[in-house]
Amino acid sequence: MSDIKYSFGVKALIFYNRTTLKPVGVFRVISSVEYASETEQLLLQGGHRNGAWAAEAGEPTQTLTATLKQFPNFYFTEMNNADLTTTLSEDTSGFIGTIANKSGTSVVNATTGIASVSIISGSEALVPLGRISVVAASATTVDVYLLGDVASGALPVTDELTLLGSGITIADSGATVDLASYGIRITSGSGTVALTTGESAVFTCRPANSKTTEIVMPDSSDIKILGCVLVYPKNSEKQQKIVDFPKVSVSGLVFSANTREFAEFEMTATPLYDEDELSLFTKTEILATN
């Protein structure tokens, strides 16, 4: 059967820098990849005739569409200009940011409000992932909400709100109050607490972890021009092939979340004619000897 050319499966989709030919990333968890080239037919019609007089080629269009099941960092950074920050090894400490006023000025105050937040020693694994919103419920109490997920995965939802605690008293003179189930300690200011109801503050936190990646997407609609190689797996007849697209344009960003199934998304690139390679793509096939 080795004289019959066929395709079975897809192994990888490699994107590379066209100037250096250095790969910028590879997709490996792939559902499908499809290349399509279509040319519009322009028909000469007129008169009382059951058919066109002539046909000429219109504008050709090419598309490379991939259905993918992984969301690598380079998809956001190299293809969509996002900023990437990686923090290694918060495995023993976790992380908690500085609390800051969000609405009003009374919640965070070194004398009459909350002076600081910290992680309870030994409870680093309990800290939620995300941002914590602290809202003044009265002059001396706060409600604490989560914009994220808890470490245990059991998201606390009360009255359709992600509430970590309600009516928590912020006592005077540097007193502390713990959200023990979430590893967070709140310390009050040095004087008499006087919060303004409805005002709020926020801080960021993460549980103990071995690696944190933060991707910040700017307001960008740039088109990226890259090279791309479609790699097929070697089949049982020892046929092996690759397709090199030396110039493709990519733009746009898609990601999803699905109920009880692996998320996937569709990415569309446009193969462009490369004047250096004098081609849209080059397909290379071999019949391997082993």
C-alpha cells in the first residue's frame, strides 16, 4: 500500500520567526488542521443564453484553520502581544499583595482603618487565588468577597456572591482578626477604627505554588507575520511529511471553558505569498527506510 499517499493524524503545528527561523512555539494537542484555497469564478453573462459566455479567475483566498486543545503561553505573547510574567517557587510562602483602597479612602488607613493583610503562618496552602475585595459594612465591620477561586476548589457562594466572611469586626489599636479557613490575617490601624459604609479595598493573593504565570493582554489588534510548519506523524507505511508555510498572518485571540470536557478553540491563519521563497507553501514527503 506504500504507493498510495494518505494522511493519518496530526503531530504538531510549529510557528517560527521568519527572520531568524527560530521557533516561537509549538501546538501538539490538535484536533484538526485544514488548509483551503479558493478562487472566485467571474462569469461573463448576458443575453438570452442558458449559460455563461466565459469564465475568468477572480481573487484567490487561502486559509489555514486549526482546532486546538491547548493554550500555550506563546499563543498569547508571540501571536497577540500579551505581556508575560513568571514567578517561580512560592511553594512555601504563597503570596499576598499590599491592600489598597479601591472605593473611598477609609478602609485602608494606618490609624483608623485596616493597616495591613498577611498570610497566617502555616496556612499558606489555604490562601485563595485571585483578588480579595474588602467592603465596609459599618463603621467597624467589613464583608470580604473573593474574585477568584479558593485553594480547596470548594468556592463559597452565599446569596449568589462569593463571600468569604460577613460582618467581620475590625477592632481598635492594631488588633488582628483571622479568616482562618483561607489563611488570611487582617491587622487594624493603631487608633480607633472608623470606616465609611460602602467603601472598599482590594488585595491580590495566591496559595503556595511551584510556579505562577501572569499574562496581561494589552489593547492590541496587530497582525503577526510568522512562519508555520504542519507536521504529520509517520504512518504505518513509513510515509512521513511536513508542510512549510513560510509566511502566514495571524490575529485575534480565542479561549474557552467547557462543561466536563477538554476546552478547544479554532485559530485561523492566512497563508501569504512569500516573495523570497516564491511560494505559499512547500510540501515535503518521504518514504522512510526504517
